[in-house]
Amino acid sequence: MFNWGMNKKTLRELRRNQGFTARELAAIIKVDTTVILKVDDLKFKDIPEPLKSRLKPYL
């Protein structure tokens, strides 16, 4: 419910903790793999809002 530490981690850390590859995560949220790879090194709080809201339920 409360994900305080989530905003400080990178997308790469979060998706690897859940066991997703970039390709799998992109397929789940229905975006291109390159979109995931572009924001992979950003902290979760720095990801643009439309993408962040689609990612949050899976991470």
C-alpha cells in the first residue's frame, strides 16, 4: 500500500526485483521495449507520469 522506498530506486532495480526483463515489462504494459530501456536508469520518481501510473501496479 505505502511505497515510500519505491521512489528512490531505479526502474531497473524495481523490475529486476519482480523478475521482469525489459521486454516482458514492455509487453505487460503495452509499450515498446525502447521506452522501458530509455527510462531504465531513472529513479522511479523521475519517470514521466503517464508511464509511471502504468508501471506502478506491476512493480
